[in-house]
Amino acid sequence: MNDVDVREAITRAHHEEWARVVASLTRRFGDLDIAEEAAAEAFATAVQRWPADGVPPNPGAWLTTTANRQAIDRIRRENKRDDKHRKAQMSYDDDPPEPASAIDDDRLRLIFTCCHPALAMETRVALTLRMVAGLTMPEIARAFLVAESAMGQRITRAKAKIKAARIPYRVPSAEDLPARVSGVLAVLYLVFNEGYLATGPDTDPVRHELTAEAIRLTRLIRALLPQDGEVAGLLALMLLTEARRPARVSAGGELVALDEQDRGAWDAALIAEGHRLVRERLAAAAAGAAPGRYQILAAINAVHTSARDMRDTDWSQVLALYDQLVRLDSSPIIALNRAIAVAEFDGPEVALAAVDRLEPRLAGYHAYHATRADLLRRLGRGRESRAAYDRAIELAGNTAETAYLTRRRDQLR
Amino acid sequence: MRYLVSVIDDKSNPGSTDRQPAISAFNERLIAEGYWVFAGGLADTDAATVIDNRGEQAVFSDGPFVESKEYLAGVWVWEAPDLDVALKLATEASKICDRKIEVRPFL
């Protein structure tokens, strides 16, 4: 086996095994810190040893065994140093290895602990990317444009809080599950959105590594909770959004709006997978399961990705789905997106009236002004449109979006 | 696991003053279900005294919360197996007291 194969095997093992190793060690030793450090050491050992010794036949088992040994070594070292610490550390679970399904449960436990509602949202995101996705501290710090030391501190404090306040390491009860799953999905959707349209001007406008990571984690949760409709909905939503990524930024670094995108560049395989999931949820809805917001958003995206172009789009269907969504979620951003569909169905004048009603709540949001600018342009109200574009450009952080808005403004007569 | 459960009131927007019967009933339940360790409402922050005897002689002053908008109105100590249980009780307690609740673990 050559070096490239070994490196690929290590990357693959990292993707497939990191969460499993951290999760099973956390259960065994009752300590996220020990689990994280031992898992990192096990992968470092693999990088050293596998090129010479070859990739073991069962990389996951090799990594778990190695990490377990590292953890026990660390505990022994600390025992010698600090007897009081020993007492706190020795309450780990010494059960024999569990069958595969229980180990899968460990990963779910890990996810629910990292996304616990008692942790701040940004902490949940950081902890999930570190503990479940296995991103390194510098990678996470770069993703959210914070200093590495600050990110390290945030994660250290979170682990201390989990331990001191006894945030439990378990899958929530059936009664609490829907709310807790929705908390996990919010974390994943936030990671995805930051990748799909970066909020700040100091990064690439679209960051594939973050969208890919969010999709990978959502697939994992889908595998662990196959019956959950919202998990399927979020995965479909991400896939159908990600499918359009190749057409979304022009060669000149400008965001391309839906009506100008080259639909031939969309990823057909991702669309097919997303549509399959949406059909699965439609069948469930027909059988009486009320769809949640991610399922409805996925269905809206399925309508868009089924159309040959803007005119071919089934806008009445899009609007009906938005009406359903508004009933679940009174957020003004949903109302804004609904107005964009109204513009295609009832015309820009009706849409503008709906958008203007959102002013008190969305005056500081760039997309509000960008939407108004576009509607005013279509109504031939150039001067007002220009002012709205100016305001949108001022508020937008994403470089590709700023470039797009600037061109649209400068095209006004 | 023991938790200190603090009831936080806000001088500019105080919670309602008719909560005592509901709180008493809630306490009965905490006792019956084995969570209750201690509970007590506190007198106004005006009644607090701080003693600092780290220097040459003891200095007495008013409590630290006299000037602040938010202050501690009462405390519980609960025994609960983990934070999820404590937070579930605290969610109810906030409604019952009509005030914010802080849950903090003992070491």
C-alpha cells in the first residue's frame, strides 16, 4: 500500500470513526476531555504507524483500542499525580464492549450533549464541530473568524460546564425528543448556512467545507434517527440547496440569482437524492404526519429544482407551501421569502405592499432592502430602487452578494 | 447532585406579589418527589449588610445588590440526578414565581 492510499485510509477513518471513538470513550470514562484527547492521540498514532505497519483490517476497532489505552494511561498518570482527582475519574463504566447498535447510541448521546440547550448557540456549534465532526481547533476558529485561543477557551469552558453542572450523556426521553432534535438541527442548519452564504466579508463567499460538514453530520443523524421527519427534511433541504452551488457564484465572483442561474450546472445526483427524501416525506404527510418547517422548506426547494426555468416554476405550489410555513413560523424572514413568491404569482406591486409591511422588523436586514430594490426596479421606480440597493449594499457582508447588488444597481437607468 | 436555584427579580419590572400560595404548593411537590433540600425567600436588598474584614479592621456596608436592577429574591437548594431534571423543575419554578431562575451546581 503506498503513501497516498494510507493517507486516504486515515482521512476515511477520521470521517467514519472519529465520532464513534469519542462517543464510546466518553461513555466509558464519563469525561469529554479525556475522550477528545485520547481520540486525537489515537489518530496521531495512526498517522505515525500505519505507513510502516499497514492499515489494520478493522481501522475503527484499532483506533478505539488505541484510544482506550491512551485514556487509561492518562488516568494512571493523573492518579499518581493527584489522588483526589483519581476519585473523580474512577467512576467510569467498565462494561464489556457493546454491540454495534448501542455504540450508535453513543454517537447520538454525544450529539445531544454537545447541542444541549443549556449551552449557548455558538458553543453548541463549536463543540459539535470538534467532538462529533472532528474538526481541529484551528479549523473551527477559521470557520467562525475568531482567534484560535478564544475558540479553545470556549470549548474548554463548555466541557467544564457539562461536567460541573452534570449535563447528562444520554438520548432524551421520547417526550423531550422532538424539541431536542430540533435544537440539534438548528446547529447543523447554522453551520450549513454559514457555508452557503458566509456572513462576513473576510472569507470566501461560499465555503464548501462547511456545507459539506453540515451535510455529513445531518446524514449521520439521519442514519441514527431514520424515523424523524424533520431530520429527513433538513437533509433534503441541504442537498437541494447544495445542488445549486456550482451555478451560484459567477467566474467573476458574483452571486448569481435563481433566475440567472445555469440550471444545467446543478448537481443532478444531489437533486435526485433530495427529491427522493421529499417524496418520502410527502407520503408520510399524506398518511397524516404533520410536516415541520424543514420539510416544508425542502418541498419548496423541490419545486424549484423540478422546474426548467423561472417561468416553468409552479409558483402557486410554492406559495401554498409558504402559506403552510407561515402558519408554523411567524418569522419576518419567512414572510419576506413568501413575498418573493408572491411577486412571481401576483406581480411585483402586490409583493411590494407585503414587503413594505415588514419594514419595522427587517429594516436592518440586507435581504429586505435587496428584495425591495428588485421589486421597485421591476415597477420602473428607478430612483427608489437605487436607494434600496444602496442600503442593501451597505448592510450586506458577503462579497459575492455585494458584487451582485452593485451590478444590479449600476444597471438601473 | 445539588443545585443552588436562585430566584432573580428585577426592580424596574418586578414579578407579581401574589405567588406565595402557588410557591407553597410547588414546595410540597418538591418535598414529595424528593428534590427539596432547602428553600427560603429573602428580605429586601436594603436589609443586607456586607462585612469586609480582610484589612486592618472590619468594614460594614450595604449589600452589593442595593444599586443593581436585578437582585436575588430567594433561593432553593435541590437534589437532582442531572441538569435536565433540574432545568425541567426550574422551567416550572419560573412560571410559578413569575421571575427568572438561575440554576447553578454545587461543587
